[in-house]
Amino acid sequence: MNARIQAREVTDSPLPEAEVLGSDETRRGRPRREQDPTTDKWLLVRDRRHTGFVCPAAGGRR
């Protein structure tokens, strides 16, 4: 089976209703900053944190 077709079957299927919603914050990667050409200030454009949402009642699946 074509991988795109197989992926679409998964992403198009309805999600089960969550009984409880939890969040899981994970530190990963490095922060990324870019300099604003107008002000010369450095701006944070990518944080090092990733937040995922989980349903603990469903065994912690995301």
C-alpha cells in the first residue's frame, strides 16, 4: 500500500473522545534567535520546549 494513502487513513479517521486531558512539556533542541533588522534586537523565534497533549485515561497516548 502507498505510504501516503496509509497515512491519510490514519489522519482522516476520527479521534476518540478524551476523558481527561493532560499536557507534557519536554525540553528539546536549542532555542533559535534572529536579529530584527529594524531594531537590531535579538528575538526568540523558536523555543526549546515542546508541549504535547495526552489523555492519561487512554494510557497516555498522544
